Amino acid sequence: MLVPEIRYISETVELHVLDLVDLTPEIVEQIDQSLVQICEGDSESSLQLVKSNFLRFLESKDYRTRMGAVAEFFVHLYLRQTNLKQEFLFFNLEEGSIKKGFDGFFSNGAEEYLVESKSGLDSTTGISHRNKLKEAFDDISSVIAGDSKKSKNNPWKNAYNHASHIDVGSSRSIRKKIKELSDLFDNNQFKSASEFNIIPCSSIFITDKWNADISSAILGAEEHFFSGLKAKSLKAICITKASYDSFCNYLGGEL
């Protein structure tokens, strides 16, 4: 099981910080149990087939995209551990492409959660979990508000297509709510991040020796930093990971 350090900033703001120094046998077992569900839902594909498909997907991408995909996978692995239900497929419906809009739509009872993941290398000048969380929050905020500089596509339409896939198993009420948001977006009636439960995620990969300061810095961040990320509720996820290669080795290859 992935073991975080959790800091409760306020009644509506949580910070979850995880250090993945090694892929321990326990974590590998957790991945084995979740990989097919995360990637394909109830597809009944074999674990080995999905591992091979994941590796082929990574092989077709540049290093930055590969790193982002691995970072995002571990975010989903952890969020499922917290009893959030995944309402999408990690593998996109368009083969070989990246999901449009935000990175994930989760639910817990009547509550829905929007996820955006950002990642980078510890060797990058000025990198920090604080900066990556802000980048993720700003990105998802602009997408919801219909003023994203990267894409003017309707993010809810992609989320609806995923939730409607039979192997995802989303409830009718979830699909109906996403469809209503999609129709509003198409009619230029946009939303604010303050209306949603937002999960901004930061992943930093270590390129040389372990640096404990990366996690301690975000754990010591001032409360006003988080209060500046306006949301109905905020669950910030920060993962510091020893290497990207270890997961590729798990899949059965080296990239």
C-alpha cells in the first residue's frame, strides 16, 4: 500500500505527500491488483497483456510524455486506494492519444472530483511540488472556464465518453451530471474551479541521489498558498519518485 504523510490544512483542504523510494513487493502487488482496472476497467484482459500494451504506448511517445503517463498512473493508483471510484479509462478511447481536458474524473458517493497531474525532473531549475501544484490547478481551472490556451475542446465531452464506456461502470447519475456540464460548455456557459472538488497533483522524479527536501518543502508550505487555490474542496497530491525506469522494468522493458 502507498503510505502518505497527510496534512490537513483546513476543513476542505488536504495535502497528501508520498515518497516512492523503491517499488517494494507490497507496492508491486498493489499494482498487479489494480493495473487492468486502471487502464481498461472491467475488460477482463490479462495482466500481462495490459502491461505489454502500456509498454507499447510508452515506446511510442517522447520522454516527457512517458514520464507524465507514469506519474499520472501512480496518482490514479493512490486515489483508488483512498476509496475514490475511477470514472474513466487510463487508456484513452482514441488509441495512442492523450486524454483531452483534465486527467481524471473520480467520485465518492454524491461527490465528484476532477484530477490534473503535472510532473517533472528534480534536475529542472526551480522545480518544486508547490509550483507543479499551482500549474495543475491553473490548468484545470482554465479548462473548466473555457479559456485554456492549449485547447478549446469541451473537456466534459471527453469525460462523458469515458464514463459511458461499459467497462468503466459509471452510474446513470454520474453520466447525466457530466452530460449536463458538457451541454452547458457547448452553450458557452462555463464553470469555475470553486464549484468543484479539485485534486491537483505533482510528481517529481529523482535523477540522481534521493533528496528528502523536496517533500519536506511542500509539507512546510504556508497555509495561504493552499487558500489561494479556490475550490469547493482541495486534495493536493505530491509524489516524489526515485526513478521512472523502475516502473518500465516492472512492465517488462527498458525505456
